[in-house]
Amino acid sequence: MKFTAISIAALIGVLAAAAPALAQSPKAPAYHAPRNAFGQPDLEGVWTNATLTTLERDPKYGARLAMTPQEAAAIEQSNAKFVAQANAPTDPKLKTTDLPYECGRGFKGSDCGYNFAWTDPGTEVMTIAGEKRTSIIVDPPNGRLPPLTEEGKKRLAARFQRGAFDGPESRSLGERCILSFGSAAGPPMLPLLYNNNYQIYQTKDEVSIVVEMVHDVRHIRLNAQHLPANMKEWMGDSIGHWEGDTLVVETTNMRPEQGFRGAGGETKVTERFTRISPRQILYRFTVEDPSVYTRPFSGEVALNASRGPIYEYACHEGNYAMPGILAGAREMEKQGRDPGAGPRDASGAPAAEGSQ
């Protein structure tokens, strides 16, 4: 077949005209959650945020929000190997004093009493929209918490000052079985080493979230008004409303004892729950506290459908550990030793926190 200059020019013109149409091929329709009896997007069910993705990004990833499949596979394989080694039987002849001081995942010293068969931090890197995420924090772009203000540094140091063993009121909320360890109950709701499960219930006027860790229940009142600022509550005062398929929740009035990483009673947390597939809710949050943080920060977490129910978390079965903790402190004082002494990080916090 012979082509003239005119026919070739015409062919090029046809292909050029078709190019935009090919580039704008129809996308798969966006997922819309089914509606419940109240006409709301249905978020009910049991969900888990267990993940190997950490809150803050390893600096080696820079500003990368996603890691490569190879990087994710290496993390998951390393974790599986670590768990297998940690679950190996301990030599019964081994003395407690011979156990390693550092046992992984931030646990050190006496905190190494956890056998990893009892933990469940997840086995995979967090996946959102097909991306293997390098961190939960997405803003600032480096995936790190913003610097603390001078006031924030003072508050954080005060939380870990000496005297933490003076009485039960000075111990952490998790040890006292008042609230979840870390920020599992939230807001923001973040994964921990175990019990990373949540059950969501919906009514016309409220969304309730049962948090497996310490068996907390968050009550999100819909289309309501915040309580007076002087009325502080555990997990704060959460007010929600629907924006299309997204549940938007604003929480204020949190008790200062619950402050996230040094934040206090002035914190405001805005959360967005969007069911993006039959088996996943995209949970996004922004934390604002100008008295503590130099800027707001935001994160994203995948809440994936869980196969099992939530079981009761009977914290310490009556919290019998507290007398032992305080009795040990009194004995150390008799010996002239400081029960609050020990390895601490640059912020002054105990080095053995065990959180992400």
C-alpha cells in the first residue's frame, strides 16, 4: 500500500485528535457505601488498624509517602522472622538477669516480659489506594511530628518528671486501667502492639465506637453542640456530621492527662471516616494545639474489616499490678535507690515506651 504525503498528514491528524480521548478513558466509578436505615453511609462492623507502618516516617524515605513493593516485602519478611525468633522457647536455665536488655519494638529492661505471642501489631505494611505507606503522618510532608513549642517541651518534661512512682494518681492512664495505652482510643485513634480492633455502631443521633484496648467507648453525638469548655471528658467531646459519604468529627474538651505527646486541654482533633471499599474505611485526622505544636499535623490510617468479634479487655483483672508497682518503688527507696531513674530519651521520657 502506498501513502502519499497528504494521506500521511491526514493520518497524523486523526491520531492527534484521538489522543485526548484515549488519555481521558473512563475511570472506574467511585465506591459509595451502602446506606443504613437512617439513610447514613453504613460504617458498622468490626475494623482493625493493625499495621507495621509507623506513626512517623523513617528519614530514609524523605518526602516519599509510598514505599516500593520490594521495600514493603522486606519489612514484612523481617517482621515475620523477628516474631518467629521472639516466640522461640526460652531456656528454663536462663536467669532473668541474663535476658537481653533490648528486646525489640521499643521494649527494654523489665518491659521485655512480654512474649510476642501475646502481641498483634499486624503483619503487613499499611495499604491505602494501592500504596504501601511509609508513615501514618502525611503532613508535614516529611512524615514527622512537628517540633514542640517551648510550652510543649515543658509540658512533656513535666509528664515524666521524678515522682512518677509516688502514688497511683501519678502512674499512666493505661496502668490505671482508665484509658487505653498510647492513643488507641483517641482521638486520634492510632495502632499499638495489640488489641487494635474497633466496633462501630450507628443510630440516628449518635455513632459509637467500641475500642478493644481497655474496652473504651467513644460517643460521637451527631449534629449537636459542644459542651462548655470547662467540661473536660476522657476522649473529649466529639461532635459529628455527615458530608456526603464522610463522617466528619470534631473533638475538643479533652482532659489534659490524656494529652497526645504532651498536648493538653486546648487540643482540637478533626477526624474524617470514609468507607472507600466493602472492606476498608479511610480514617483521616488533623491535630491542632498551637500551645504545644508549632503547626497542625495530619495522618491517614486504613481501618480494615476484621474477621472476628471484639472481646472484653479486663484490664489487669482488677488492676492488682498497681500495688506491686508501688511496693517495688517503696522498697527501692528504702535501699536508697531512685525508682524513677533509668534510661531516658532526649525529651526526658523513659526510653522503654514500647509505642510507635
